[in-house]
Amino acid sequence: MDINFQKSGGLVPAIIQDERTGDVLMLGFMNPESLAETQRTGEVVFFSRSRNKLWKKGESSGHVLRVREMRVDCDADALLVRVEAVGPGVCHEGYRSCFFRAMDADGNTKIISKPAFAPEKVYRKEKF
Amino acid sequence: MDINFQKSGGLVPAIIQDERTGDVLMLGFMNPESLAETQRTGEVVFFSRSRNKLWKKGESSGHVLRVREMRVDCDADALLVRVEAVGPGVCHEGYRSCFFRAMDADGNTKIISKPAFAPEKVYRKEKF
């Protein structure tokens, strides 16, 4: 099955889900090379749109995402990666999941998760 | 909190998750207008990139997605919509989830879900 990278400008969105809890941890994008690296290594590699290069998740923090199962949707234009998330959390703000804010119908947000770690102890200063 | 629509060309990816089971059902995109419609009506409205217009999920099938909770990620460039999915499934191919295929490290896919309904009975012919 050929993944359709064209609909998102050479990228495909990849949803990262904790295989054990079912929690959605984050969403990243992959280009063909990062998908191939993910498949080759068994650990998630994204394509960073802001840095315009491959981005191995956990390269600084050690919080790598081990692929347990990869799924593809009906139109082959989105990926669901079910993972074992190594470490206390995936979010650079110190939460288990990047989706730690709820948003109400008026657009107001509220933090609904507890911090999982201290980001300044995990990420090297040059990351910021 | 302002959603960042710029990183995906005026759109934001929206992950749809079954609130009850935790299953990821599908991924769609929203523009500001479809997000506003989703917030106003409490039912998911996407922006269809192929048809270039608002797309109320379930407009043909009746399989609407009732918003139970909306979350936004740390960078405000992805949404997680936790829903009650009305009907047997969200996928136009007749499955509960659009992610009904697993893909191995070589890119080979395998259907891992059971069909949930007969699409030809649910969708009007003009949809295809």
C-alpha cells in the first residue's frame, strides 16, 4: 500500500497513541525518509516542519517512542502509530501527552493533566 | 488560545477519538470556519481538502460525531476531539475506524478489524 504524501505537501500526519493506555500522546508529520527510518529502526522519526529536517523523537530527552504497531487509514493519507513511550512523557512542556489542555466551545483552554517531569532537567539548554 | 492554522496551509489536523473506548477513529482537517461550526453545533465539521468545502461528518450516513471534549496540543497546531460516534462506524469503507489496516515494517498491510456495516446501504450512491 502506497502512502499518499501529496495531500499534505509531501508529508503525512502521524498520530502517536500509547499502546497500553490508549491515550493520544502527540501528532507529528513524516516524509518518506522519516517513515522509512521509523520502519527501519522501530523508533519514531518525524520530519520537523519548523527545523526542516528529520527529527528523531527523544534525541535530546531520551524519551523515544518504540513502535508497537503501525496502522494506515482508508485513504492512506494518515498514520496511527501505537507505541511504547519510554520515559515519563513526550511533551517538551513536561506532560505525558502534548494534549494536556482542554478547549471549550468558546475557545478557552484549561490544563487538565498533571505535570509528569521537569522539562528543564530533561532537555539540554540548546533545545530552546 | 489561538489555534495555529498556518503550519498546515490554513488547516489544522483534528484527531477523532472514541471517548468511551479510546480508539482513534479517523483524522480530518479543520479550517477556522469548520472549527467554529464544530464548536457552535457540538458535532464535528471538517474541511474537505478534496472537495474544497465544509464537510459535516455524517451528512450522508447519519453517522455524526458528537463532541464530548476538545483538546489542543502544546503548540496549538493539532486538535484532539473526543467524541460519541453515532452509528456503527465512521469509515466509508464500512469499518468502525478508518484505521482498520495494520502496516508492517516492509509496508505490507493487513486488515485487522471486522466490517461494522455495509457501506452501500448507508451512503447514497452519489457519494461515490
